[in-house]
Amino acid sequence: ISTLLAGYTNRPFTLTERLLTEPRIIIFYITLLLYPISSRLTLIHDIEISSSFLTPWSTLPAIAVILMLIALAVYIARKRPLISFCILFFFLNHVIESSFLPLELIYEHRNYIPSMFFFVPVAIFMLYVIDYFSYTKAVQLTMVAVFTFLLSAQGHTVFIRNTLFEHPLLLWSDNVKKTPTLSRPYNNLGAAYWDQGLYDEAYESYSRALSLNRQSNLSNRGVNLYNLGMYHLHVKGEYDKALSLFRSALEAYPGYWPAYHDTAVCLVMKGDLFEAGKTLLVALSSWPDKAPFHHTMGFVLLKAGKYEQAIKEARHALSLDPDLSGALSVLGEAFRKKGNNRLATVYWKRYLEKNPNDLEGNLALIELYSKGRDQDALSRIIGRLICLKGSQGWHEFIDQVLKNPKILAYTPNPEDSISTISDNLSRSLRR
């Protein structure tokens, strides 16, 4: 029981309030099945919480209707066993997710299995009506037309609803229109904007979510604060503001590991490797199997000149997540710093396989191929960079990667890189 009650600590409702609210939600589920117009359907609903049998007033009637339907199913069990089964099946399949467990109050998908036999009594009623009016063909055909229209209308609703799932921006824009007072849809809309590179629009949605402060799970406020911190970190470059938001996120949601990770990233970008390392050590004590922590720890050790330890952490990160390409750059640079250009080349090539247009990786290989006198490979890399730079000058192009050298595994020397490129191009022209 204590474990069950502990699940309500992050909810804006108590166990009693949930038990009082769910009957109203069950009735709402029934009405959605019978009247599923698009304006009533959404992913996250705004439901008023019942605080007593009479607040709101519909609480007690909803309980009474459910009890009467269950009593009816029991009463007709002998005479109408199929209909009785369909009614009881609906309610029994709502028992787990719509009773005492500290879950979200409402999700439309919870209606899927319970509704499996919901329309059997409806179909029986339709057939009964059609058969009843068999003596009058005109009325019978009218009933068939009406039922056909209703079924077609439901199919149209499904089609329209499915179009919203074609893109997250459509889905969450629709959700915020239907539930404008909830925080979570705005936060999710912000995440959809962020994924599209629309950072200012994302910030507006995140800010709106925070100002509303109406969460279905109180920990979601921590995610909201973290998202705002990411905007200040990566878009505005306001490191102190980002750190403040990350720390507030961890106060609201202590178990949210991305906030720990990006706190460390922020400290790295500030140049505070010592504090970044301390933060990562604390995080790794709680999440030893999170690859991003090992990758970032490897980066910190690389920057601190502890190359063997950096290699160990980066390899551990790759063992946990082989697709974590950043760990390959740490390995490549650590071996380059140790003077092992062969392994450095291997890892930087692997890094470029995953990030072919990455300027840092291409410049690292230019230096390595130049030292190894691999002119053919060097020419291929330079050819790729010529395509990437377009009409920009070489200095302007290379300076892009040097905007924040603190986050680079490999820091190129622009003069050396340009000299190598010029020599290679001159040699190619003489051939």
C-alpha cells in the first residue's frame, strides 16, 4: 500500500480523487465511442478532478450510471448472455487502468480493448430495427441508409484524425488548441518545433508550458525547465542561465538524467572541466550504464590530457551504444595526441562514416593524411570540403568550427589546414 500511495506524490490528485474522477472518464469513453467527432478527440485531455461526490455535480450520476449498467448486465445474464458479456467485458477491461493505480487519468487508447465487444449490442439493435420494419420497405431502406451514413461518418472521423499523426507539429498544435490550459501539450509542441530547428518557436511553447504550470505528472515540470535550459545553452549561449535552469529541473525531477548530463556539457562549454568531471562522477554513480555520461567523461579526460582514461571511457560508451559517434572522435583525438596516427585515422574515419559533412572530422583527417603522406585520401577529403564550403573563403569556412573550441575534440590550426589544402591543390594541378 505504501508503494501504491508513493506513486501519487508526483500526481496533482490523490487516490480518492482518482477513484471519484474515473467514473466520469468511463462515461466520457462511452460517449466517445458513440459520438466520435474530431473536436472531441485528442491525445492529452483536460479533465476536471472530482474532489467529492458532488464536485463536480456529474460525479455521482456517473457512478450511478455505471452501477446500473453493471446491475443490468448481471440481471440479463441468463436471458441475454451475449449482451451481458459485452457490458461486463467493457467495464472489466477498464478496471486496471481506470481504478486505483497512480497512472494518467485519461488516455483514449485505453478504450481499444474494452471496446472490442462494445458494438455487438449496437449491431444487434441495428439488425433488430431493420428486421422490425421489414413490413414497410421504405422505412426499412431509410433505416439502412441512416445506419450506413453513421458508419461512414465514423470512418471519415477516423481518416481525419489519422492525418494529425502524420507529423508531430500537426498532432501537438491540434492538442494545444483543444486543451489550451495544460502544460504538457505545449511542452511537446516545443519539442516538435525544436526537432525541426525552429528554436524560437520552441522557446515560446516551453515558456507557455512553464507559465501555465498545469502538469499531469509533477515531474514534467523538470522536463520543461530542462528544455528551456537547452535553449539558453545551445541557442543563446547563456551558460549561467542554462545552469540555473538545469539545477531547477533536477530539483523538480531528481531522476531526470539528461539534466545531469547537460549540466556537465554546459560546464565544459564554460571551460570548467573540474566541475564537469565532478558532476559526471555523481551522475555515473546513479546511472553507470548511460553511454552519454561515459562519452562526456571521456571528452573531459581528453581535454585534461588524460588520454588513456579518455580512451577507456570512450570505449565503454561505444560498448553501451555503438551509434554514439561522438565517442569515436574522442578515441581518434586521444590516439592522435598519443602519437598513434594509425589508430587515430581509423577512428576519425569511422566518425566521418557516420558524420560525412562534419567539418571537425574532415579537418582532423586532413592533418592525419598529410602526416601519413596519403595523397589520394587527402585529395578526397579536400574535394569533399570544396563542395561543402561553396563560395566561402577557406578562413571563413574553417572559422565556423572554431566558434566554440571548448567543445571540439580536435582543434584545427587554420593556417596549417589551409597550407595543406593549398599544397595538395597545387600538386594536383601540376599532374
